[in-house]
Amino acid sequence: MFSTITAAPAKQSVSETIAVLSGRLSSATLLEDRRAAILGLRSFAKQYPASVASGALRSLIGSLSKDGEDVDTVKVVMETLLMLFSPNKDSPEASEEIALWLADEFTQRQENITLLLDFLDTADFYSRLYSLQLLAAVLSARTERTEVCVLTAPLGIPRLVAVLDDRREAIRDEAIALLTDLTPASVDIQKLVAFEKGFERVFSIVGGEGGLSEGGRVVEDCLILLANLLRLNSSNQSMFREMGFIAQLGRLLKSAYWGADGDQEVAQWAEAQRNRNIYALLAVIRLFLVPGAAGTPQNQLAFLSERVLENTLHLAFDHGVELQIKGEALLTCADMIKGNARIQEQFAGLEVPAPLGGPAARQAQGPKSNGSTPRVYVIDGLLDLILAVSSPQAFDMRMAACACLKAYFYNHAEIRRHFLTRAINGHKLKADELTNVLTTLLHPLPESVTTDPYRYWFASVLMLHLIHENPATKALAMGVTEGDEASGEEVVTSIQTIASHLLRSVPKSEDPRVIVGYLMLLLCWLFEDLDGVNDFLGEFTNLQGLIQAAVENPNGDVMVQGLSAMLAGVVYEFSTKDSPVPRATVREMIVSRMGRDRYVEKLTKLRSYPLMRDHEVLPQSLDSNPEQKLPDVFFDDTFVEFFKDNYRRILRAIDRDPGLEISVIMNGVQKGISRELVDSLRAQADEKERALQDAEAARASLQRQLSQEQADHRRAKELSSADVSRATTAADALRAQLTAKDRKLQSAEGVAAKLIQQLNQEQTDHQRTKAEIARLKNVNDGLQRHHEGEVAKLRAEQKSKEQELQRQADAIRKAAESDAERARRRFEAEKADLTATIRSLEVDLMKANKARVDLEGRAAELDAKLKAAGDGLADTEKRLKTAEAEGRKSSAQLEAKEEERKTVQSELDDLLIVFSDLEDKVTKYKVSYKLGSSYLAAYLPGTLGMTDMAFTLGTAQVLR
């Protein structure tokens, strides 16, 4: 019984099983069989993705199209495809190329992407979710192809945007992530998403999630999507602005700082997410404020009118907001006001919570404060943040506040002057010493220099931006002095005071940030300011200490040494011979104590120093390293630009001759001596000297020419006198000749009149000759027509006779051949005689016609000659004689023509006689013909026809 049990089947390998399942999927006809095969493939997809994809990928995609109406099958297929995109990490077939292979299969056929988009129209949860996830996986592998496929698919983008309205969070969040990945680079997709109410749907999701304060990661994702739609897309920004969404940004910001002001405790993760949301919104706002963009001024005005600027300022000064958010908000405010004069002028009138009036300040005020924070003007608040806050952790906020004030000063000379005037007045009144920029620079506190060096660095940077490239504010600041002259105190200017603080700080080895701040300020102040340089050189020890700081700096700091050397070069470049320390002395001190090579070395090292060379790419912010107390921020952006623009000029300044000074125009007044002007004047002087020499040589040459002309004039005068006498004699002779010519002319006129009468008579005779010629021509034409008629009649008669003879000749041809031959020879001889006679007559006729044509041509020639003779009668006596000769010749020719006419007439008469003789001969021929015919008819009847035919042919030839 046990022997009948069969052995266990052989165990299949994984590859064989996958091949069997793939074959079943492609060949099965029942839905249940295909679903079972897909379930089997799904179990292998995570561990063996390459095997499953190579055997069943197209069948799986085809199943989506074939079994798309079955929800369960679609779910299993999509799960299998998602597993193929993300296999197990420990899989032996795991590879990044599998995802590329799968993505290529989808993107190389547009219908596959369209198939996934079609599942977005279904209401099934998994069909929608998995199709979005599959699209995201394909997009991450083949980004550009997927973007093109989605863009070209029917209603591709509208269907994706419509998914944002799905109330199921998983599907909505997946759609947000997919749209975020689709929109960073494609401008067309950005515009389509915005056109499909993308902005409205994003704000709806943000509002539904609780805004910035209570919203989670979804709010951040929505803001990132919003940033993708607006980045460098002017049309979407215009649509956003015109559809009123700027106001929603303002409301979101307001809800953010109102929510942050609460006293309730917030979980750390919720606070971190809120900060991320606020940071993302501020980044979105800054996308509208790209410097130099065409739409930036309109966006700035829109932010002002919709109170976005005000709400951003409140967020920046809110005591419950973290420092990083405050810094970002201040940078956003700086972008909102920079370069827009209208907003800059209104900015100073805004009020903000006092930054130094936090909870501790409210407690210090007692019960009168009512828990409210005091408010200050925004400029005072910014100065408090910059100069009164000394915490190292607040550096980024102070840097942002400084950027906001720099944007307030930017490209607005009136605001700079107003701000500096208020600072000077406050300095003189000793008010707000803690936050007064000028007081901070002129009266530094020793303990503050050590604890907060950035206070003086920020004060120097703000002062730099007030006076940079502004002669008016430079003069205003230079007018500030220290000391009462009436009390006997020494009066020290602001430049000398700052220079003395600088030179005292170097040997004390104070923080280099303070020294660098002073040096940046003095460099921008003294550059192209001759009065400032003279003020600096008013204290001789300033130049000595500056050279010592560049050469003998105990710290050996590259920045301090390089900036000190550059400041010495600026002082020399813009000094004059009238300076307190003459220009030649300044150069001698620099060369003797520093040397040219060391001067160049200091500047070159500073230019290649990483903090200067890489300033644009280095972050100007606080480092996250806890061991570092202060950040590595030493230079201002404007100063770095100033340094790199003028580095070559100051480097070459030491090589210029002290006798050549620099010309500078300040407030429309030129100061100093222009080297270009000196060169120009020298060139003009040389040119005038050459012109004077040329003029002197020209004068001598003209003098010689004048003497020569005078001698020539005398000789010409003598010659002209002799010529006058000869001309008088010649004139008398000419008068006598003229009288004789007049008499000859009168006689010639009489002769001409007679010739004219003769010509008229000859013309009359010529007309009669022409009429006679015409008559002869008519007669000749009549004779020709008569002759042609007679010939035609003879031809007709001959033709009829020929026909008769042809009939008779056929009967007698053979019998009369010999007689016909004799008759033919006789008739041929007679025919030859007649032909010769006719030809001679034709020649005579042609001669007559030619003579007639020649006569007409000569008559025309006579007319032309007569006309020419008539026109030339009044010219000269010689032409009159020629005319008389031509007249006589014409008369002879007329007589000859008359003779020729008579000859032609006689020839015509002879022709008529010849024609009459021909007619007589034809009559005789007819008689002979009749006699011959009767003779032949009597004796030789057979030859009659041939004879008639020969006679007829001969006669025809004669007639022709």
C-alpha cells in the first residue's frame, strides 16, 4: 500500500517561481487568476525587485489598464509597483538603476503616465494615494521626462491641483508633496498651477490647519509650494498681487506674532514647527523683493498698503519671538524699503514695541504699566537693537537690524543728512548716549570695548553708510568738534578723534573688530576728500602711528596691517603740496619707514585673505560652534565692494610722482590740481608754440611773395602800356576792316536775295518734274497691268489647248516620234530666240525702273542740298559762292534728269513697239500652227497630238 505513494515534487527556485507567476499574469483570462499571480509577485517584489521587474513589469502596467475597474486588483498592482521602487536594503538585487528602469518604462510611453493620472478621478482612497506615490517615485527618478509627460497629458495639472480639495489628509498631503516636486524648475507648470486656483487652495489648507501658530508640517509644505510658484515668476507674482493675496500674507503674519505673545506654554516641537512656518512665510515674502526686478517697486508698495511691512516689524520686535525669526523679519523689512524713496520716508514714522521694554521693564514700571509694552519709533528701536543689546547670541538680530538701517539710508541723500543731523544734535546735547552712533564713536567706553566690540563695529558701519560717496554728509560730520575753545581747551575734529582712538587701540591689542571698524570708516571717509585728508594730517602723529600700525603691529594681524597700509596710501593719493604734511613728505615717510615692497605686500595679503576674498560666499552670521564666542564677521558688504573696486588704484598710488596731484570734484567744486589738466595745458602750450613758429615762417614767405608780386606788377604795368598802344592801332585797323566787311555783307545780302528767288523758281520746276514722274509711273503701271492681263489670257487659252492636245497626243504618239523630234528641235531654236528677246526686254525694264528710283533719290538729295544752301546764305561770302555753284550744278542735274526722263520715255515707247512685234509673231505662229496641223492631219494623223503638245510647251516657255 505504501509503495503507491508518489515522491514529493521538486522544489522550485525563486527565479522559476517568478517566471511562472509572470507567465500566468500575462496569459490568464480570469480576473481571479491574474489577481492571484499579482499577489504572488508582490511577495517577491521587496526582496527580488530586478527579477520581478524584468519578467512582469509590463504585465503589471497592462493590468492597471485591463483591470482598472476592479479596485482590489488596482490596489495590489500599485502596491507591487511601489515595492519595486523601494526594495529592501539587504536585498541582493537592490540597485539605484532599478528605479531608473521603472521610471523609463513609465515616461517613455505617454499613456502610462496618463493612466496613473486617470486614477485621480476615482473616489477610491488607495487608487488615489498610490497613483500619487507612483507619480512621485517616477518624478524623483526621471524629473524632466515626468514633467513633460504630466504637462502634455490631458488635464494633467488640473487633476493634480484638484486633489488639494480632497478632505482625506493623506491624499491631500501627498498631492502637496508631488506638486512641490513638480514646480521648482518648470515655469509652465507653475503658471498652470496658479491658473487652477493654486494660491486659493494653498491658503485654504493653511487656514484649515490653524495658520502659522497652530499648523503642522502641512503648513510648511504649503508655503514651500507657494514659494515654488512665485520664485522668479513675474506673471504669477502679478496674479498673486492683483488677486488680493498680499493681504492674506499680512493676516498670517499678524496671527503669528499675536499667537506668540500668549503666556501659555507650548510644546517644544510645536514651537519649533511654528518657527519653521514663520520662517517659510518670510522667505515667501522675500521672493517678491528681488533687487533690480521689474515688479519689486510695485510689490513694495503693495506690502506697505496691505500692512505687511507693519506686521513684519511687529513680529521682529515681539518679545516672544526667537532671535533667529526676528533677524529674518528684519531682513525682510530691509528688502521692503530698500531703494523705494516713498517707503523710506514713511518708514521712520512707524512705531514698534520697545526692544528694551520687555517683561522686566514692565515690572520695573510698576502697576502703571498695565502690562503693556512701551512703544518707540522704529529707527530708535533699531538703534536699541544694534547698540544696546550686547548678547553674543543676538548677533544675527543686530546684523539684520543694521541691514534694515542701511536699507533706510540706501540711495537717499536727504534721509542720510537728516539722520546725521539728529545724531549730531543728540551728541551735543548728550542725549541717548547709549544709542547715539556719533557718541559711541567719539566717546568709547573702555569696559564696553572689551565686552561688546561689535557695538563700535556696528557704529562704524552705520557711520560709513551715512558718509559713503556723499560729500555733504562728510562735511557735516567733519564739522563736529570736541573741546571748548572759549575755555582754553584744544579743539579736536571728529576725524582726529576717531584717528586717535584707532591709534590707541592698536598697541593695546584690543579686539581687531573695533580697529577694523575704525579703519573701514576712515578709508571711506578720506577717499576723494581733500579736506578730510588735510584734517587727518593736521595731527602729524596720525600718519606716524598709522605707518607704525601697518609695520609694527604687535598682533601681526593681516587685516589691521593691510587696512592701515591702504589708509596710508589713501592719505598720500589725496594729499596736496598745501596739506599740513606736504605730499612729498607723506611719500617719503611711507617709503622710508615701510618701503614700497612691504606696502604692496600688505595690500596683496589683505586682498587674498579668505575673509576678504571670499566675503560674498561666507555666511555673515553667528557660527553654531559653542566654543566660539564671537562670529568671524569683520567687513561690511559695501566696504568690501569699495575695497575691491579701488584696490588697484591705491596699490599704484605709491608709484606716482609727488608733483602730480589728484583732482577731485566735491559739491560741484573742483579741488586739487588735475594731472590731466596739467598735461592738457602743456599740450596746448606746445601746440601754440608750434603754431607761432608756423605763423612766423608763413609771414616771411608771404613777405617774399609780396616783393615778387610788386616787381611782377611793375613789369606787367610797363608791358600793359605798350600793349595799349598796339591795341589802339590794331583797333583802328579793325574798324576799317569792319567797314569793308559791312559793305561786302550788304552786297552778299543782295546776292542772297537773288539766289533765294532762283531757288524758289527751281523748287517750282522740281515740283512739276515730280508730278511728271508720277504721271509716267502711273502710265508704266497701266502698261504692266495690261501686259499681265494679256499674258493671263494667253495662258488660259494655252491651257485649254494643252488639254485638247494631250487627248490627241495619246493616240498618235508612237507613229509621229521622228517627225515630232524634228519639229521639237525647230521649235526649241525658235523658243531660244524668243527667250533671249524677252530677257533683253526685262533687263531694259529693270534699268528704266532703277533710273526712275535714282531720279527720285537725287530729287530728294537736291531738296536737302537746296535747304542747306538756303540756311547757309547769311554766314560767309565763301558759303554764298558755294551755294551759287551748287545752284548751277543742280540746274545741270535737272537738265540731265530731264534728258534721262526723255530717254526713259523713248525706251518705254520702244517697249510698246516690242510688245506689238511680239503680238505679230504670236499671230504668225498661230497661222503656222494651223497650216502644220492641217498638213499633219492629212499625211501623219498619229503625230498630231505630240506636235501640238510640243508647240504648246514651247509657247508657254516663251511666254514665261
